[in-house]
Amino acid sequence: MAPPFDTPLFWLLAIVGVILTGISKSGFAGGAGVLAVPLMALAIPLPAATVIMLPVLLFMDVRAIHLYWRHASKADLIRLAPAVIVGIAIGGVVMGELSTDRLELITGAVSILFASWQNLAGWLRRFQSAGWFWGAISGLTSTLIHAGGPPISVYFLGRQLDKMPWLGTAAVLFGMMNLTKVVPYQLNGFWEERLLWVSLCLLPAALIGIQLGYVIQKRFDGATFIRICRGLLLVSGCLLVGKGLMG
């Protein structure tokens, strides 16, 4: 692999991020799936990290949908889908206009915010029923750094969805979301052949993560896993803010 993909640091961050994302997507409705892009962006440019993860996420989506689609809530999908598409469109415009340094600053700030998400739950609870709001925010953050899980989780909490409908609805929604994101990435000229090869190399790690998530979610509620991911997200977010400020 040519630079910057020939360093052990990149592959360590990428494999850890992809495995944790796979566990999150197949076992915990994507709640910690935001982690992979901030980790990889510590070693490579942020737009490259975002593009690398999209094919990996689509691969994960196929498996997650296969496992949980029967439990999806059609009513919630219909309610959220239009707002998600609006958010993706806004995210595509933002990605095309901002420099890499500014995107890193935004990514770092969003990462820190999502790492503190649980602490904000009391304040956010008043907006839980606003599907249009959380759908649009999810589409926007998903387009920028594949971080659509936390906003949708707030909405699902307000709906008081049980575990299996939550997993099924999230699997179908994120699959639709990630497939739609191919369009703004293409319009912004982000696709490169070398990035697709990196994505291909990361697919085994994605499969491992998916299988681990499916097993883990049957055995415990995942609170410890989420706490670990939030800690990693907080650290990577702070480092990205520093990286963006230093240019």
C-alpha cells in the first residue's frame, strides 16, 4: 500500500475501529459505530477515512438487515426516511465546501459531543418525539463521519422501542442511509480506486465484528462495551480537534 496506508498505526486504528463498529451495528443498533472514522482520521485525511468506511458499512448493513429486518418498525421507517434524506443532502453540500482542517475540527467536536451523549440525555429527552429533527441530524452526521447512530438512538428511546424492533429498524434505516450516501460522495469526487482496495482489505475485520456483536448482544446489555467506546471516542475527538487546529 502507498502512503499513508503503509503504516502499522493506520492498520491498527482501522482494524480496531471496524471491529468495534461491527459489534455495535449487529449487537447494539450502531450506538458506538461513530468510532471508526475518528480513529482512522488520526492517521489519514478525514475525507479518505470517511470514504473507506462506506463500503465496509454497506457490507455490515447486508448482514445486519439479514439478521433483524423482520423486526423493523415500518411506521418509524416511513416517518424518518424523508428527514434522513434531507440531512444527507445537507451533509453532501457541507463536505464539498469545507477544508480538511475544518472537517477534522467538526469531527472532533461531534465525537466529543457523542462521547458525552449520555450526560445530555436529560436535556435531550424533551425532543425525543421529533422524528423529523433526529432523522435530519442523523443523516447529516452520518454523511460527514458515519455517525448517524446516536441521534436515532434518542428518537428510539422516546418511542420506547423494545430491543428487537430497535435493532431491526436501525439495521434497515442505516442500510438505506449508507446506500444513499454513495450519491453525495460521488458528486464531491471522493471515490478513489486505492481507497476501495483499503475497504476490501478491512472486510474480514468487519465480519469478525458483526459476528461478535450478534453473540454479545444475547449475553449482556452492552453497557460496558458502550462505556469503552465512549472513552475511545472522547480521546480520539480531542486529538482530532488538536490536529485540525494545527492544520
